[in-house]
Amino acid sequence: MTPRREIFAAALLSIAFLLLILGIWHVATLPKVEAAGAADEYAKLMGKGAKKSDGFPAPSQLASAIAKHIADPFYDKGPNDKGIGIQLAHSLSRVGLGFLLAIIVAVPLGFLIGMSPLFRRALDPFIQVLKPISPLAWMPIALYTIKDSSISGIFVIFICSVWPMLINTAYGVASVRREWLNVARTLEVTPLRKAFLVILPAAAPTILTGMRISMGIAWLVIVAAEMLVGGTGIGYFVWNEWNNLNLTNVIFAILVIGIVGMALDLIIGRLQRLVTYAE
Amino acid sequence: MPFLQVQDLKRTFPAAGGGTTTVFEGVNFSIERGEFVCIIGHSGCGKTTILNVLAGLDTASGGLAIMDEHEIGGPSLERGVVFQGHALMPWLSVASNIAFAVRSRWPDWPRSKVRQHCQQFIDMVGLSGAEDKKPAALSGGMKQRVGIARAFAIQPKMLLLDEPFGALDALTRGTIQDELVRVVQATHQTVFMITHDVDEAILLADKILLMSNGPNAVIAEIVENTLPRARTRHDMHHDPQFYRIRNHLVDFLVTRSKQFQTGELERPAEPLTVRPGVDAEAHRSIPDAAPAPRAAANH
């Protein structure tokens, strides 16, 4: 255990770093006064000479934007103006569905590959070729065949989350200790009971590691996918605010993406700790 | 017909660079119901392979093993196995590890009956109070006790123990040996056990199988334990007979076990049954059977 004092000191240091970053940011975005020459009148006419920022939002502007978004996260004023809560809900539901679909496919298939060397050899070339493909490269094919941008997004999440889960499940299943399987054999355990009561718990920590990697990738990919297909979601929100030249909202969205990503990782990390066993 | 009959058992493995290596061949022995049999031999003679064939986890290349008038063709709940490395499932508690076996044996039992049955065997090996602990929280000796309880809990017709105390320190080993003696005597369990420990074999076994060195190992001798069955770890070494048996076993392991390979001794078609210190013949094979001073004083 880390001593209490050290935790406290680390927290203090974190806050100090935050204040430092905010301080530099604040100073860098202070309005600058441009040198006004003799032609004062002309300069004023051109909008020069007055205090003017270079357009990059100051921390204070971000703070008020955060306050505004949090005060009303679920408003809906037409397709181009929805609350951050609604956008997040769209993104999370796409990630959730795609991820769930990936679990349904990857875990049983991983079991098969992990248990049968024949299937492992037969499917390995496919996995090796399909794994390194950027999930966004599938987008045109998805859009053409599915003809629905939202479902295409789900498909892209599915295709990017499926590989780490599949590979980790296969590895976890293949490396279940021989002696546990021998115990099951001497007890004449039925194949189904063996799969659920011996192999699954034995491989669960490895499977969850795969899920954690998948979730990380899925959350990275959803932003890019939604920028591409548009309509709804946090990725679309970022792109829309960029088109509106509202950098304050863009920075706010970046912050939200980071925090939600962290929360998703924490949730799976908690689940992982639940199934991890000490030998 | 004896309870377990092993006939002409042989196991070969593919050798590096083609051909085959015969680990053991012509292995013949039998075990009566309620008998405790130990097998001793150097590493590589195929003791564990024989046990795995009896467990049904391995298939012999030749010969057969018949238990209770049925040929052994695969794993069965009729034979309980205690594995060398305890083989407990680390994600299950002590009670759940045993319950897993009990539910496999009697799938129709209600929850309460399973729990009651498990508790009986947890108590038997002296683990009351540790039911909810995970194996990682147990010492090596306690883990092995769980392994023993799990094997006993399915009430098999025969128990197979693969060097169950090999990884334990001497003190723990002693207490668990005592417990095993007690439990086996109470349940009249038929046991086949691998060990490297000569004293352990004399304490536990009614019959000790001596294996020559591999490859091409055979069971060279069957030593009958002539010590009274009520022996204990604390008093058996006061019996001069203990040293006659012990010297016979040690002599075998040190010298005779390798002489079958060099040709100095001829491989017997059937293992020789000997009763050291009782048969005149056995005396002949022991050059120096001088017992330790204390045992001599007892004489």
C-alpha cells in the first residue's frame, strides 16, 4: 500500500500541474494590444488598436462553456444543435452495441480457436490479414451494403473491437493449465460444464484484458467514424463545432471524450479485477 | 480375479530422429480391494505414466489394465486422482473446489446435501474453518489436503496418488501422512501411490512395487510389507524388521535398479515377490542388513 502521505502529495502535485497548465494557457490567450501608429482614426476604423485576442479560447471561456453544457445537456434544437448528453448517448450506444456484437462473435470463436489447433491454423491467415486494417477503411463497404450511417458506425466499432478479444480469448483458452483440464477429465465433467466452469473462469482474466484493449480502440474509433458519417454523436459534435469555428466547444468535447474514455476503461478494469485469481 | 489387474502393460513414445523409445514394458501387477500399494523407482522409469494409464488420462501402447472386471479405457469417477501439483482451481474456494467434484459425481443432489457432504470431507482432512479460503491463501500442505479431500469426496473405488507429498516440508508431510493412514484405514480405500520416499512407502503401503530404471523399465520386485498394519511414524523405526525392509528398498534403488539395464541382472518375466527379513532368499540379496544401534538394542 502506498502511504497516505504519498497519495496526498501526489494529489497536491497534480493540482499544481493543472494550475500551471491553466496559468500558461491563460497568459497565452490574454488579449494583445497592437501598436497603434499615427493613423489612429484609420486603425480604429479597421478594428485595430483595440484589445483583441487571436481567437483561441481562454480558460475562462471554456469554464463558462462547461457550465452552460452541464446546465442543459439534453436539449434538442434540430439536427445541428443538440445537447452534449444526447451526443454522448448516441456515441455510447453505438460503442455499446458494436462492442456487445464483438463479444458475441469473438468469445465463442476464440473458444473454438483456442481449443482446436486445426481451427487455429485454418483461421490464423484471416486474422493476421484482417487485424491490421484500419476500421475506417471498412466504412465505404459498410455504408454501401448497410445503407445506414448509424448502423455502419456500429459495424465499424464491431470490426475494430473483435480482433483483440478474439486473439486474447483464443490465447487464454489455449493456455488453460493442463492439470485443471485433467481434473475435469477424471471427474467426467460434461463438455458444456467444462467450458463454463473450468475453461471460462480460467481464461477470464485474459479475455477481459482483450476487452479492455478493444474498448480503448472502440472509443478512439467512434470519434473518427462519427466525424466521417455525421448526423449524431460526440465525433460529429467536434466536427460540427469546428465548422462553426467554435473552438471552445471543440476543447470542451475533447475533455469529455477523455473523461468518458477513462470511465469506460475503469469499468472494464473493475470487472477484470473481479475475475482475476491469484495462483 | 484381483480388484485391479495390470497385464503386460507397455508404453512407447516417438523418439527424436524417428523410431520409438519404450519407457516400460511387460508391467504386471495386481491390487486387491482395500490394499495400499506404493510404487518406487527413479525418475524416468514411467511411474507417472503407469498412474496416468490407470487414471485413464493416458493410453498404453500395449497390454491392459482391468479394474473391477472392466478394462480401463478412459477417465472415470470410479478412480479418484490426487495430482502432484494439487491442481486446485484457484478461482474457487476450498468448499467450491470439493463441491465441483461432488456435483460431477452426483449431479442430482440438492445444494444442501452437496454442502453437507463436502463439509464432512473438509472436516476429515482437518480444514474446518478454511472452507471459504481461496487456494492462494493456503499453505502447500493445506492445498494438498484439499486435493485429498476432493479425491475422497467422490468416494471412488480406487484412489491414485501421484507423489502427493513431494513438494511438502518434512513436518507437514508427516502430519498429512498420519491423516492419510487414518482416513484410509477408516474407509478401507484401495490406493495406488507413487512416492520417492522409502520411509513413506513402508509407513503407508501393504505392498511396494520396485521399478527398474528406464527406458525399458520393468517392475522388478514386489516387496510385501511385513510390519504390522498398526504401525505409526513414531514407533515403526523401533521394529528391527523396519530396517530389513528399508535396507532392501534402498539397496534396490542404489544398486539393483540399474543392473537390469547393464545386463548384470536378468529382467524377470514376472516380478519377484519378496518379504525382506522373513524369506531366506531375501536375506541373501542384502549384503549388509545391520540395523541401526537403537533398533539392535531393542532386539
